[in-house]
Amino acid sequence: MALIDVTKSCLDSIRQISEHIEGAIVYLDAGCTESFQLMGAFPLFLDLGARAVCSSENMCALDAVADWNGSFESARKIVIMTSRLLSDAHRFILRCLSMHKGGHCCTIFTSISEVAHSAYPDSPLGPDAFHEYQSFLLQDYEELIENSDLKSGQLVDSNTKGNLTLEDEGWSRFTSNEDVPSLEASSAGKNLYGDSPRRGMVDLGQKPIVSVHHFPMILSPISPRVFVLPSEGSIAEACLSSEHEDSISAGLPSLSTGLPSDVDEVPPAATLTSHFLYHLAAKMDLKMEIFSLGDLSKTIGKILTDMSSLYDVGRRKRTVGLLLVDRTLDLLTPCCHGDSLVDRIFSALPRKERTSSSASIKCSQAQLQPGPSSLARASLEVQIPIGEFLTKEDFEIDDSGLSNSIEAFRCGWDSYNTASEMVDLISLSKKASDEKFFPAELLRGSLVSTETFKGTPFLEAILDRKTKDGAILVKKWLQETLRRENMTIDVKTRPGFASKLELKTMIKALTKSQSSLIRNRGIIQLASATLFALDESCSARWDAFISAEKILSVNAGDTSQSLAAQISDLINKSAFAGSDGKKSGKKELSQGLLSFQDALLLTITGYILAGENFPTSGSGGPFSWQEEHFLKEAILDAILENPSVARLKFLHGLTQELEANLNKTKSDVTKETSTDELNIDDFDDDQWGKWGDEDEDEENDNKEQEYDDMQLKLELRDRVDNLFKYLHKLSSLKSKKGPLGLESNLSSDPYTNKGLLYKLLTKILGKFDVPGLEYHSSTVGRLFKSGFGRFGLGQAKPSLADQNLILVFVVGGINGVEVQEAQEALSESGRPDIELVLGGTTFLTPDDMLDLLLGESSYI
């Protein structure tokens, strides 16, 4: 039986729509671009005959000019692929149609199923969602062309279409609070042009043939057996919880209580996630046995169970055990800085910036709902600065040839472009001929899960390894590649150790020629990412976190007083480091020093540890009143010293006041210094006569300032009190988990230091009972239980350990350490016959967790 390969399944799904792709201009939104970039799908589009692959958010009329396959015929087919709801993508789909009036066939693929569109709370589409959207799209297309023609008084050209407002594009249809009107009620249901005197002047072109299809395999595979959802797709951006007593963030499930929820509303993400998992399994020809742990996971499991039907009975499908787990059952693991090379890479490297459109897409929902309507997840597309490790001498290329090519392109462009674009090309041409410019500056790589070394995927191999072992493996791959290229390097290597000098020297050797760079781009990009993550500027902060987290863990095993003192010390040091850096004029903190925001993340870690070890120390939290008072004072002082942290949600609206207070404190110190230097001879008689009035005015000003300072401090204390109420909620995670008992049977140190997934899989594969783990019976199972069970034909409850294929999906996200620990638990179980696939809502770093817990999406 073939091994499960998520990446291969995604690429096979693209091949299955090859008849649509051949000869078409393919438009991808940001979520699809991220997904296909990670799985290395762009060469496949070229092989399948696509004319061009373009961005939906950055489309222009000149997209039709680009042609990968050298066809001289005009494009007649357009394919639009989106990871969003059709109502969210409508703006770009409509713009695309209006920009390519010659294209008579437009095929739209969305990752959201037709049923999910109708079940989504804010969707304007009904049960027949795809057919309804086709009608609305054609209606808006016709209205758009007519309206733009009436405004301009002439035939619509491409420039007019490029500057249309949202209302002109029909965007208002899907952002208004009213339901979408039926075709009979809309203008499209009438004869638009029969009575219009301008009908003859309106050029609608050939009416496009629009079809909408479901394409579920839009996901971001980090390896063949590890995947997350696209960061700018509707599923990842949907809220996992609404604001209520047990919720902590829109990007995380509510705290699990094990009790029936008081909130009847199902979070939007639960609906979309369940439909995604159902169609993912169906596409891979798998039949699910569903298990869940956590309140939101149980809700998703129930939706999945309701979607199952008698149609699946008797079909020869491979069975997969689906385990759904709430992220909030273990917040400690993603908040901590573990020993994972992949986590270091994703934390250190800059990410691709999100498209500016994603925020405006949810504008209507923001007006209807008090909380955040959508989430801004960090992109998974890292940008590897390969050029930073190279010099002009390292990269041999004919600069004059490049300059001449750009100049020739500019001359050919002359007749068709605007003045501003001409200026850009001229400046680029000059830059190319500048002796200080070399193409290595433009080199930025990205990680691709399909890049392999002798059949072994790079990312899959380093996901299972710790930082040192992963770096050594990258070094080994570089050495093998150099031997294959018959290259030698003049550097002394040490076995069992990968130094930055070794890695950098080997990378430079492989980038000496363009042919070698292209041939070995996979290992060069991964090695450059490793080198960047291990650089002192990035690793010092990570190592400082590891050290601080170890100290907190040790103190958590001692007393609450020692843990509180350690947290307070970290806060004070970070406040001093921030203020000292500002006084010295440094923009960045010294290496190894943690910022105040870093200290807040460590405070969250400390409170979670305290909740596990001292659950009854204080009346409202794990610390006594006195211990918590010192912590509050430390945070209050740190905020006054670091007003830049006002971007955190619990300090919103205080940015100007905090900065003014800090500037006033600095100016007071300056005045005191300057007063001592004043000379009494500098005053004349007139000034002596005004002193009484000036003293009175100064006294009034001081009173007003003291009042403002008091108001600010009172407001700050209220905000800090709210912060600590939120920390109390996080510290109560253990009690909120219910009777999980994951620490009861196995209590050795290596086990207790592991995350939830390791403990969960160890118990499941060891066939121990896991309290709180719920099995969701299928339709047939319920039939046996309710009907045939009375005749002794009842169906035994299946065990997850009996499945040869297990899919673990963490609702809220996963990180690299958890992938390591899950594979470790599988290898320790002695079950080599089991295949394990891991998935999650997103890939989490500690900085992402800080943003979720204290940023815009937090319910603090």
C-alpha cells in the first residue's frame, strides 16, 4: 500500500484539472500562491500548458502579454483559483473579467465547498451557491461595463477598468448588510439596455462563460506528511472563538471545560475546517474514524459525523483515524522556544508581507460584529536573503549584458507604457550598470517542500531533528553536493559539528556559477536559511529565551515566591535594557537581552507553569496578593519606560500619553541640570518684577501636570489589572482541561517535559485510556448502536491505536517541536506499521503566540 503523501496528492489534483489550465491565464490569490509555492507547483502549471500564472491581487491588463508557451493567439481562457469564500474573492474575480474581455471562458476554483458557502454564517449565497454566484457575477459584470461606459462617455478601455471603485466593481453587493437580491429583483433580471439610448455605445464584448468548481487541495505542505492551511485563506483567517467568558483569542479555541457551552453559535472556523477535512479525506480516498479532544474539536467532530452518509458504506476505502485536538489544551509548547531548527528558521527569517486587500475584504463583518472579524496570520513564505552571504566577486555575471538587456526591454516597452513606469525602468537600467550593484542583491529564496536530496525531502528530514543534528545534516548534504559538482573548498571541517564558516564557504562555492546555483537551488536555499537562523543576531535572542524558560521551569518546581521573583526580575531587566538602549541612541537591543514584550511572553509562560504547580496559591490566581502586587508594579514601571509597547491591545489608546510622559520625565531631568548652571547676573530688573506672576503660573501648570500624571497612572493600573485577570484565565488552563489526566501514568522527567501531542500519542499507541477523548460514531455505527444492537449485533467502539493511518489535526496551529515529539512518540511505540500525518490551522512561532494572546485578536 502506497504511503500517504499530501504534497503528491495536491499536485495530482492540479493535474486532474489540466484541461482547464492548458492555454489559460491562471490567476492565484495570496493563499493559493503560498500553497503552490511551498509544494513547488509552478513548474507543473508550465508543463500543463498555462500561458501565464499571475496574482489576483496585483492583476493588470498586461498579464495577457506574458506567454510561457510562445502562443501567438490571444488568450481565450481564464482560470481563477482562490482560497477564499467567493463573496470575499468577488472583487478580484470581477476585475479580472472586466480586464480580459476577450476571454470567453472563465473557470473559477475555490477551496471552500458549495455546502460550506451556504453554511457559513455571513455568506450571502444559498444552498445552490456556485450556480447563484455565476448569475451574480455575470450580472455585476454587465452592470460594471455599462456603468463605466456611462461615466466616461466612451468605450471602456483597460485604463478605466484599472481605476474602478469598489462600488463600480459590484463589491457593494457582497459587503452590504442586506441579503443578495434575487435575479428578478436586480437589474440583471431586466432588460438592461432595451430602453437605454446609449445601448449602442456600450461594448460588453463577448459574454463570458463562467463555471465554478470546488478544489479542496489548497493547503500548505511543509513536508509530505505535515501540512497547515494557507495563512491568507478564509479557513485560517476565520475566528476560532467568539468573545465570552472562556475565550482568550479569536485565533485560538475557547478554553475547554468539558461542559455544554452556553454559546449556541458555532465559530465560523469550525464550519470551514470540518468541511475542509471532510473533502480532504474524500479526495485522498480515505474513510474517517473521528476522535476529538477539546470542546471545539468535539464540535468539529460532530459536524464531520453529520456530513457522513450511507453512501460511504461498502466502498473499499482506506481507513484513517482522525484525531482533532484543541490548541488551548497546551499553550505552553508553542509559547516556548524549543530545540527545533525549523522553528528557528521560521522565527528568524523575514516573511512575505500580507496583501493589503485582505484587511478590507472583511469590512462588512467588522461593522456587524464587535470582535475581530478575521485574523491576520503570518505568511508561511519565508524570504531567504541568499544575497547577504555573497559578494560581487562570488557571483560571476556580465553586468553589461544585464544592463543592455534591461535597456532593450525599456525601448520595446516605450510605446505602451506610462511615464511613471518608464522612469522606473530607466532607474533600474542605471542601477544595473552601477558598479555597486550586483544581481546577488536581488536573490531571495524560499522553502519548497518538494526539494529533495536523493529522494529525501529536505524539510521532512530536518523537521524530525533538533537544531544541532539538523545543521549537521545540512552540512552533510552540502558536502555531498560539492563532491557531485567536483568542487573543493579551502576550509577545515570538524566532524559532528556544523560551523557558520563551513556553511557559508560551501554556499559560496555552489553559487559561483549560475548553472550550479540553479541546479542546487534547493540545498542552497535551505543552507542559507540555516545559516541565517544560526547567526548570532538571531540565535542570541533564541538562546536567551531558552535559558530564561529553563530558569522559570526550575523555579516552578520550587515555590511560588521564587517563581514570582524570577518573573519580576526578568521584567525589570527587560525594562532597563529597553530604556538604556534608548538613552544610548541604539535602535536595537544588545544581543542576548530580551525586550519588554519578550518579558511579557515569559510572564505568560510563568503563569501557565504556576497554574500547573500552584493552582490554589491565591484567591484569583496562582500567586499570593503580595507576590502579584510586586509583579504589577514591575510591569507598570516597565510600561512607563517603554511606551512603544502601547501597540499591545491592553494598552490601546495610551500611546501619545505614554510617549508624552516619557518625554516630560526626560525634560525634567534636563531642566534640573540646566537650573544649576544658571547665573544670577543673567536677570535684569524687569525679570525680577515678573517672578511672582511666573511662579503662580508655573504652580498652576505643575498642578495640572500632576493631575494628568495621576490620571495616566490610574488608567495604567486599570489596564494592568485587566492584564492580570487575563493571566489568571491562562493559569487556570489545567483546571479547565477537565479530567484529561495526561500526567498520571507516566511521570518520568523526559515525559513531563514533553508537549501534549507526545503525551497523547504515547498513551493512545500504548492503548491507555485518555479521559476526555471522544469517539464520534458514523452513520452506520449509530444505526448498529440504536437498531441492531438490541439483537446482539452491536458494533465495538474502535480504538485509534488499531488504525494503520493516523491524521492528527490541531485546531489552532502546530509548531516544529510538536512534529519532532510526535515522530518520537511513534518510534518509541514500536509500531513501524503506523503512518502519522500532522496538520494544523497554521504554523506557530512564539512571536505568533504573543500576538494571539496580547495582540489585536486577543480577548483581553
